[in-house]
Amino acid sequence: LMYRYSLSDDEGMLFIFDESEKHQFWMKNTFISLDIIWINKNFEVVDIQTAMPCKEEPCKIYAPKSEALYVLEVNANFAKEKNISIGNLVEIKN
């Protein structure tokens, strides 16, 4: 979501990785605050962090506590507003 100044409430970006790992993210050239939600191969939320825009380098690295196969980026506070917490199960549809 680099170079975006806004994101609709019902939008986000889903990353689908080839391998489960502790995939790290940074907010370089990202102008909006985001919730980063890490999801494991069993579709369980394993970590949630609110990431702030990077204003100067080096940018903060956001790393999860556990391995994940999927990562969902949405507007900051989305997880709190939707009552999403670690341990919740997620359904991903086409």
C-alpha cells in the first residue's frame, strides 16, 4: 500500500506467501497507518500490529511473533473495530 494517501474501510491487501515464515514488513513510502494481521497456514490469526508511516530512515521493521503464510494489511484500528484478536480463525474466499 505504498504511495497511497487513503484506503476505504472495506479495502486491504492480502499477501499470500509460498512458505510459512516470520514475514517482516516496513512502512517505507506508506503514508497511512495500517493494521498488519499475520495469519498461519491453519487460518489462525497469530499476530496483529499497528504500523505507523515511516517518516525517516531507517524505517521500523514489523515482525510477527509466529510464522505466517498470509498477511493482511488494512486501515489502522480495523482489528480493534472488528474485534479481531490473536487466535481468531479467518476465512479467505476468492
